[in-house]
Amino acid sequence: MPATRPVERLQDSLRQVTALIEKHRVLEAMTHAQAGPKRELLESLQHRQNVAELHQRLKALHPADLAYILESLPLDERLMVWEQTEPVQAGAVLVEVAAAVRESLVERTARERLLAVLAGLDGDDLAFLADALPDDVRREAYARLDERALSWVRSSAAYPEGSVGHIMTSDVLTVREDQSLGGVLDELRARPELPASLDPLFVVDARNVFGGRLPLRTLLARDASLRVADVAERESVSFLPEDAAAAAAQAFERYDLVAAPVVDERGKVLGRVTVDAVVDFIRAQSDLEALQRAGLSGEEDLFASAWDGARNRWLWLAVNLVTAFLASRVIGLFEGTIQRLVALAALMPIVASIGGNTGNQTVALMIRRLALDRLGPGALRHLFTKELSISLLNGSVWGGVMGLAAFVLYGHAALGLVMAAAVLLNLLVSAVVGIGAPLLLHRSGRDPAQGSSVLVTFTTDSMGFFIFLALARLFLG
Amino acid sequence: MPATRPVERLQDSLRQVTALIEKHRVLEAMTHAQAGPKRELLESLQHRQNVAELHQRLKALHPADLAYILESLPLDERLMVWEQTEPVQAGAVLVEVAAAVRESLVERTARERLLAVLAGLDGDDLAFLADALPDDVRREAYARLDERALSWVRSSAAYPEGSVGHIMTSDVLTVREDQSLGGVLDELRARPELPASLDPLFVVDARNVFGGRLPLRTLLARDASLRVADVAERESVSFLPEDAAAAAAQAFERYDLVAAPVVDERGKVLGRVTVDAVVDFIRAQSDLEALQRAGLSGEEDLFASAWDGARNRWLWLAVNLVTAFLASRVIGLFEGTIQRLVALAALMPIVASIGGNTGNQTVALMIRRLALDRLGPGALRHLFTKELSISLLNGSVWGGVMGLAAFVLYGHAALGLVMAAAVLLNLLVSAVVGIGAPLLLHRSGRDPAQGSSVLVTFTTDSMGFFIFLALARLFLG
């Protein structure tokens, strides 16, 4: 039996493939160093053995593992492994691989080979890859589909990313409510092929309208003469293709679903969403959010050029420069005050920084609450009171500490008081903007995870500088 | 048929429950306002009707929906709903509800009721709740378990959070490889109860050692006289209870698993992990990481006291104050320089801020790469080169822009050059620390998502101030 611990097995495979590539490299280097017919014979023999071994190794791998290995290899080695992959397997790999790496492969694969690779894929997979393929290749790949598959691919590729339609598949098995359980079993046995995960079967009426679920355990355990309608579970969840995939994911989490039907406006079954697609969606979503919070537009291929990496970060850098520049102009207003008491220059970043950090804590909590629809008007009022109280509490304690530190450091009591007051006030600002910014973005239909932190940091920076320096001008002269 | 769109249904339920609570409130207010026996009769009748209606409404809800509603209600309304929940349902709700809210419920539930609530739960759920229960309640709840269930609860409660043992369940169904498929079907039918999700069955040998999977579709479709060993899928994934749940989650994602067995060192089947537990784990993990990145120790109950909220944020606030204070001391070293050219005070936060933002972009990418084990020594060298190149590129462009802006603003050419050089150099610093900090934390066995951003921001702040002010002193001063 093969090793069953997946992490170790995968790292083993990666090591073996890397070793084979290394060997290949050495052989190539030898070819260049030596000359003559004897060398050629030796080289070509060893070389062929080596390639055959690599080929064998790759063939034994799960497409997802091969995708991981491709993602982990620098571009030229990645392409070498990709070329050695059988077309059928390569199709499945193309579906599994990260988007940035998929792009690098599609770009560098000859048209004929790309078509051979796509030939092994079903309509669901083709629809998933549609956006990543050159127009002419996509058209030609579609040409071999029958009419039904083609209309499926067209319609499901048309649903936008983030919708249920985008992650649904066509491999749905329905049973009629007037069938007997024995009849269902016979029908399943008679099918040439069954979908990978069957459980539960979806129950429909004569017009193909969804009406409940038939778990396999019921099918197996209950008497074969019973009718489906007698044992089906009526309480059941379904989705429209236009529904948000995020809402579907929440339902899968909440009700521990393994599969759910996708229906049209009249309740007719169109396809289904399975839990593996939901898991992929949840992971991709949370990864993307983590990157977007840091101002990246998406995942980077580890081995892409510095130029691609730089572009991925430009927008954010530009926005950040503008906001930092504006905050700096606030300081510019008080240059006279700073010149008279230069300690202000050293202390002001503390006031700004503590406001930014506290504001972003509030943002992190808000994003989750907004995602869960947890903020009715009553809850919102409560939340403002609560966050302001927290700021008052923390501001008094830590503002006091920083005021004391400023006093000890500069021996200037009024400066200490100004410091303490500024920290407290900026924490109150951070509470308001920490709730307000994500709320505003959410209400205007945007993703609060994407712009909140810029807004908050900008506000707490400028207000931090302003409050501290204005208080200093007023009271320290 | 009930509404099947889960999001709408849930919001409907929340509205209905809230309306009933509101009615209850009004009745209570009337009780206080009026007096006399007639009023009492009226009130108690209406009141009883109202409570009965609430009771009925709650009974019809899925435990996960009821958990959501409890989480969305302020403390006193939450407790009112909780009191009206049937013990059997309340047990399932306690398992589903968020940890912070669970705490609020357990704290305020009388011992007798709590025991009644726990009485409906199986060993897996009790083990899951173990840490949340008072010692004496836990002991008494355990007392009713039979010996086998008790040893299961004890051993699985002992596995730490984040391990496979913590999320595994005991409801695993195994079949012997020497059975016939027909025999397996008969055995399933003979069982008094089958687990909710059956697929796939796990195949074991005579010593209960795991040897493969038997998907239900194979069981249903193939000839009943075939032996399990002939049709089982040999290539299969299993876990040890000590394995990281995160590694199991990656395997579920990668291989589209619905369930996988947990085995001991000799390969004997102990239990299983199902995809719903994995989905919950992935979601909890990514939520926790988002909160921890912002320096929060965990989720907050929306309706908990400001005091609890303040404590959740203290550690971070304290750390942030210390680092901001240290960065401020760097500025303190250059007070003379600032006094001579006060424009420096206005410009220095730009240099610091742009370094922090860029560094945290690198961190976001690094965290994901480390989680996927994607950084061999070769990749790391490549990554340093790449990030430094990106910084050089972005630093030249945007440093140039900021230098020009400083020149235009202050009419001081040398100041512009110093600004441009400082931005470029601080971006190089941010590349090094953006890779180095998460790597260091990861290698020392910590979670890079938790401390990286503090380290990076501290370094880019202090170095930003230092580079800019030191260059200014050298060339302007």
C-alpha cells in the first residue's frame, strides 16, 4: 500500500521530481561539454531513460499534486514537467492549478497541444477554464461538444465569478417522488456511470420541480417497496444560479451540507453545488481577502517577473502615497509650532500610529459582522456606544501612560497633558471611523475588506497629527 | 413547502422572533402600568399565548439558525429565547453557537437545566464542549456515558485544538475486505441507525487496519457477489489524530474528500473526519487569522461589555505603544536637524508609511507561501532577488515622484534628492524585513500571521525615520 499521509507523500513527490530534473540538467551539461558519437549514444540512452522515469513518476500523481509541483517549480523546470505530462492528466492539472500559474502554462503551450489537453475535459471544466483560454482555442474546444453540453457551458460561463452559477456542475442525479425505492436502486444500477459523490439524491415531481432530498442511507435502509415521496426529507435548501456563492457557502457551513440543488425561478433543477466546490470557494475567498486587505490585487506566481510583482502593488502604493502626502500637509500647517518645540515631531507619530492600529482592530471585527449580516439598526447603536466606551477606557489608561512618558522624557508637564489628551481623542476618532468606514463601503455595495484600512489609516493619521499639533499650539504656544 | 432560500429564511426567522420578543416587552410594560385582577387575567392570557407562539417558532428552527439568532440578540433577549428552547434542541444549539456567546449562555444557565441540555448530546459533542463547561457539570454529564463512549470522550477531548483528533468523530462505518458487496448491503440494512453521511465506507482487514475506500456508487452499481477487496479503491488518504487539522484541511481541498479515516500508528481505524468539520475548521481558522492579523486575540460577542472588548485589544495596544515609542526615540536623535529644517518633520511620516505598507504586502504573500510549504532554499533565494528588484523598481519610480513633490513644495533641490533616496532605501528595507519576519517566526515554530506585521511596521517606521533624517543631517545639515 502507498504512503497515506498526504503531506509527506506530496513532499516526497516534489523531491523525486526535482531530483529527476536535476539529473536531466546534468546530462544536458555533459552533452555540451563532450563531443563525438560515443558520447551521443551514452547521452541519448541515459537521457531517454531519465525522461521515461520522469514520465512514469508524473503519471502516478494525482492532478492536484502535480498542480502543486508545477506551482513550486521555476518557470523553465515547470515547463519541462508540463511537457512531460500526458494530455488527459494535463487537462485535470490545468483545472487545479493556481490562476497565475495557469496563465504561464497556457501562454507557453502550442495550440495543438493545448487542444489535446482540453479534449479530455467535460463541459463544467471547460466553462471554468473559459476565461483563461485564447478566443480561438476556446471556440475550437467548444466545437467538439454536443448541443446540450455546449448550451450548458455557455450559460454557466456567463454567470459571474462569486455567483452560485459559476461554481455549479451539471452532474446532478434526480429521482421522481412517485418512484419506489427499489425502482431508484434499479435505475442507479442501470446507469453506465454515476457521479463521484451521490449523496443525497434530489427529489423532483413530474415537472422536474425540486421537492426534497433522499439521503442514500434512507435509500439503503428502508423497504424497497416504499415510495420516494414517503421517505424523502422535505425540509431542504436550494439556490438560484444568481445567488451569491458566499451565501451558499454559509448555508453549507450552517446546515452541514454535502450537496444542494440549483434551481430556476420555477423551482426546476438546473444543476448542483457540491461541497468540494464550496471548500475551494471558501479557501480562495479567504486567501484573496487576506491579500486584498494588504492592498494586493491577487495571488502572485512565485516565479513571475519582478515587473509583474511591481504592477500588482502599484495601485496601493500610489493610493498610500497620496494619503501619506495629505497627512503630511496637516503637519505642514504646524511647522511654526514644531520649530518652537521640536519634541512634538518625535511624539506625533505615536498618536497617529496608536489610532491607526486601534481603528483597524475595529475594522477587522466589523468586516466579519457585516459578512454575517449581523448589524441591524439596534445592534449598530449598541456597537457605537460600545466601541466609544472601549476607546474611552483604553484612551484614559494608555493615554495616561504615554503622557507620563512624555513628561518624564522632556520634563514638560503641559506637553504630557497634551500627549495624553491627543491619544484619548484620536482613539475616539478611530472608533468612529473604524465602524463608519466599513459600514459606508458595505452600504454603497463595495467589499469593506478592500478599502476600509486605507480610509481608517488616513483618517487616524491626519486627525492624530492635527489633534496633537493643534492642542500643542493652543496650550504650549 | 417551506421557503428554500436559506439566507431569506434565516432573516425571516430572526424578524419573527424579534417581533415576538417585542410583543412580550409591550405586555410586560402593560403589566407594570396597569393594576387590578382584570388586567392580570388579560395579561397572563396574552402572555401565555405569546410565549407559546415563541416556543413553537423556536421549535421549528434548525439548531444552526437558532444559534445565529442567539448571537444576533442583546444579552437579555438572548437569555429569554434560550430559556424558551427545548433542552434537546438547546444541546445542539450549544454546539453550534460562537464560543463567546456559548460562554454567556453557560454562565447564566442553572446547573439542572444545563445538565438536561447536555443529556441529549453524544460523546463527540460532549468532547467538543468539554472546555466550555464548569468542572462539576462536565463530570456529571460524563457520568451517564457508557464505558466506551467515556473513553472516547476522554481521549478525543485530550487532543489539542488544531489537531485532527480534536475534529474527528466516532461515527465511522468500516467494512471487511473479505465481505461480499451483498453482505455489506445486508449489514447496512440491519443496522438500527446509520450515520448522516455514509460515503465512502472504509475498508479494513481482519485486524481492523485501514486499506482503502468503498464509495457507495461502487456498492450500488457493482455485482452483489463481488468481494469488497476486488472493487475497493486502494489509493487513499488517512490521518493520525496528532496530525495538524490544517494539513487535513489541505488534503480535503486538494483531493475533494468528503470523509477520511483517522488511524493509529499501526493503521487501525479510530474514527473519521468529515467534510463538514473541515469546512467549520477552515472558516474558523481564516476568521481567527483575520482577527489576529489586526492584533485581536479572538472573536468578540457583539453584546459583551466594553470591558471585555477593551481587554481583547490591550496586548496589541501595549505592544504598539512600545514600538511606536521606540521609533519616536529614533526621531529624538535628530531633533537638532529637524529644528534647522522643519520640513523634515512633515516629510518623514511619508517615508515610514510607504515602507510599512509595502512590507505588509510582502508579508501577506509570504504567509500564504509558508502555509503551503512552498519555500525551499532555491525558491527563497529567488524570492529575495525578486522582492528586492520590485523594491528597486517601485522605489525608483515613486521615490522619484515624492522627491519631485518635495522639491516643488519646498523649493529645495537637495531635500528632494534626500527624499527620493530615503523612499528607495526604505522600500529595500521593507522587502528584506517583509520576507525575513514571517520566515523567522515560521522557523521558530510560531504563526507568521500573528507577529509579522508588528515586526515589519516597527522596522520600516524606525528605519524610515533613521534613513531619512540621517541622510538629511549628512547632506543638508
